Amino acid sequence: MTTPLHRLFTHHPDSVGESYGQHFGVACGYGLRLMAAGACAIVHAVLPFCFEKTASTMVRRMVADMDRRASPPAPAARSESTGAAVTAP
């Protein structure tokens, strides 16, 4: 039986298919990358010739990673004649 306190720490990680430890690592990784992107953006604000696309590139990559993690993998298409998996070209 889980306690209300335990559920506070495990409900969301469970909902995204991760343990608390896995979720902690992923969330910390995103947080650190966001801080790095923010630091690059601040340096760019002062020195516009530095980090011209770094922050936006970092954020786009994180969004793509989050989208990929949120979407379940597409099931493989099956050949009607053989039933074998068919890969996309």
C-alpha cells in the first residue's frame, strides 16, 4: 500500500513510464540544458556575435527529444501477403 506522500513522488513519473530515479535524471538533464541555453542567451545579449544560434538550437533539440519521448513508437506495418514487418523507405 502506498502512502499519500509516496504518491506525490511517484504519480507523475509512473504516468510517463519512468521510475522516480529515471524521471529525476531526465528532468535534471533538461534543467541543466535549459540553464546552459539561458547562459548562452545572456552572453549573446551582451555580445551579439557570440552564441548566435546556440540557445535556440539547444531548445529545439530538447523539444524534439521531449516530443519523441512522449510519442509511442509507431507499430511496424505488416505485409498483407506474408504478414512480415515492412520497413518504410
